[in-house]
Amino acid sequence: MSSTDNPSPHEASILHSWEQNADAWAHTVRDGHIESRRLVTDRAIIEAVLDGHPGSVMDLGCGEGWLVRALADHGIKALGVDAIPELIARASEAGGEFHVTSYDDIITGRWQRRVDTVVCNFALLGKDSVDKLVAALPSLLARGGRLIVQTVHPLVASREQVYEDGWRQESWSGFGRAFPAPAPWYFRTLASWIALFANSGWHVREMREPLHPATGQPASVIFVLQRR
Ligand SMILES: C[S@@+](CC[C@H](N)C(=O)[O-])C[C@H]1O[C@@H](n2cnc3c(N)ncnc32)[C@H](O)[C@@H]1O
């Protein structure tokens, strides 16, 4: 069964939301409107990738492509894939190798290219789609290859809400531009992330919690995983 058969309404609306938000997202990233990215998380994900001295990197859910360009500045051969054609068009215009490819293309084996590191920067948003993707990714990597995932820190992101897995809605308050559509995403506790990776062929090598300099709280969590 394909991951797009009978998806939950939330799951199905993730890509629809990103189609609508593509323009606002590209401007927000390129204009540096997200403070935590400027101050902490951009550098943190670049360092996590560079620390593994990769020969080839795939940025999965690359958006408008900033990370591929940043890695190229460090001499790393990287390519980016994303399901949203408008984001891939903008990424390609700015230079580098980019492809319109969805997580479903990887899950179903339509995307076959092998690399030695896969990176997902704030791009694992769904429930079933992400469960299946994380289980499919080892096949794109040689034994020992790395998957690096940066995501919101569950303890910080849950704030006053109950600390349990479930669908949330990004309302975009606090972002620099008007976003036309709310964006659904699936909240996972730290224990759920670890269980997902452990049950999908990954060895958790390291967990990083980069701190926001103003709040002293984690700005994100980074999982450095190795194919078993
Ligand atoms: C929060 S943005 C992050 C973009 C980029 N990684 C960055 O750091 O700026 C999430 C990205 O994940 C992509 N995405 C979400 N679900 C996807 C799917 N099923 N297949 C491909 N891309 C997907 C969206 O299109 C969007 O570009």
C-alpha cells in the first residue's frame, strides 16, 4: 500500500499547506526572519553534517534550498529534494542540484539515488508518512551512513500542552510574513522519536540540544543516527 492511500486528513493537508505557503516561507527564510535560525539552528545543523565529513549529502524536504548552498560553501557535494515545485524552482534558480521528489517517492522506491548522509531540517512533519520514510531511508545509505534530523525540541514545543504525541497546527504567529494557510504537524515526545528511530534500523549515535542564547532553553533537538 502506498503511504498516500487513505491518509488521515491532517497527513493529506501537509503538502497542500506547503504549496500555499511556499512564497511566504521562501521570503521568511531568505530574509532571516526566524531568529532561532539566525542565532542557533542554522549553524547547529551545518556543524552536525560537517562533523561526519560526508562525501555526499541529500537534504530531504529542502524547502528553498539554503542548506544545500551552505554545505556547498564548505565544499560538500549536496542535493536537495522537496515535494513542492515552487520551492524547488526557487532553489534551482539560486543554484545547486534540486529535484521535485516526495517522501512517498522514497517510500515506494521511485527515488533510488544513494548518498552517505541524509539530512532533514525541520522537515519531518507527518505521522504515518514520517514513520514509513524513516523506515525506508536506510536503503538509500551504505552501512554506517548517517541520518541527521533537526526538529523542534519536544519539551519546549509542548509548553502548556499535554506532553503526548498528537497533531498540532502551526498558526505562524511570530513569523515575519503573512502565511496564507495553517500548517499541520505531528508532535512527538522525545521517547517517541527515539522509539521510531530504534524500530526503523537506526542506531542513535548522538543527541544535541543547541541552546538559544537569550532564553537558555533548547532551540531544537538534533538526532545523529547511523544505519545499523
Ligand atoms: C519547515 S520546512 C523546512 C524546509 C527546509 N528544510 C529548511 O530548513 O528551510 C518543511 C519542508 O518539508 C517539506 N515536506 C513536507 N512533507 C513533505 C513530503 N511528504 N515530501 C517532500 N517534502 C515534504 C515541505 O515542502 C517544506 O519545504
